[in-house]
Amino acid sequence: MRCIFIFESVHQVMRAEKVLKGKGMAVDLIPVPREISSDCGVAIELPDELREEARHLFEQNGISIVKCYRML
């Protein structure tokens, strides 16, 4: 299972990617899936087992997420 984090802006996505990669996490930038509506066209996808750690890192670094979706 994978999780997809949606952010308010591309700037937030880039900050989030930098934080996660700085912790050695496997991160993919993907287009926001069609079934998910977002003002920002880019999302972060990562393994579901890293979801809570990623949320914690975002909170620590002042990065606000719009939503996190869990997908197969």
C-alpha cells in the first residue's frame, strides 16, 4: 500500500520532499491522481509504512498537508 500526500502548493511539495529525502526516505513526486481534486498538480507518494513518520516530520517543519490518501 502507498500513501499520497496532497499539499496546498508546489512550494510546500518541494519543502516536504526535501525534508523526507533528508531523512533518507524513498519519495516519489507524482501528478495528483484524477480521482483526487487539488489546486496543486503535484503530490508526494511514499510507502504507507512511512506515513506517520512523514506526518510527524511535516508537523515539525511547519509543512501543512491538505490530505493523505491511502491507495493500493
